[in-house]
Amino acid sequence: MDQTADWHSPDLEVLIRQSIGDRNLAGKKGVIRNVSGAQCSVYLYDDNRVVNVPCEYLEPGQPAKGDRIKVICGEDRETAGELLSIDGMEGVIKLDGTGDDDIKMLQLRHLCKLASKGSF
């Protein structure tokens, strides 16, 4: 996925890249609260605070089996669902609002972990 793609949206878990140049932020995990232009307001779990971070310094949070996810690129972009399992570099997902038999396989890099409502 093009790392400059416009995938940022509220409720997505993110990791702040080491290249940000601020040791107090680099490597921290959080959740996007708001997007304004090329800036994201990110709630940092460990610090219990919100910081503004340029979008280019954020990486999508890697989901694990059983996590709620959002598709961040491709034809199913912006669709939420559940990651049922991982098969190599692909995730087996069940998208919300689809039939019980509608299971898809998408590349993990096209998925981002959705923050649980109680985590922030």
C-alpha cells in the first residue's frame, strides 16, 4: 500500500513511526480521534493524552485474529468487519452488513485495527 494514501479516519489504531524525530512520540500506539487536513489528533494509550501528529508519521495498527478491523484501501475501503484468521500475508475477514457466507481474504496491509470503544 502506498504509505501516503489517504487511509486515516477516526477510531483506527495507529503506531507513530520512529522517523517522527520526537523520542517522546516515536513508537507510541494510539487511536485517531480526529483528522483535519494532513494532521491527526491521536489519543496515546500509555500517556493518556491527545497529541497532533502529521498523517505521514502514522502507520496502520496491525490487527490480530478476532480483532475488529476496517478496510483502508481497495473496493471494500471504509468497510468494517472482523478478522477471523490470518493465512500468511492475508486476513480472512467477515465484513459487517454482508451475508453469513460472505467471507473475504484481503492482504493484511489493507486492514487496520479498529479501537475498541473502552480503550480510549
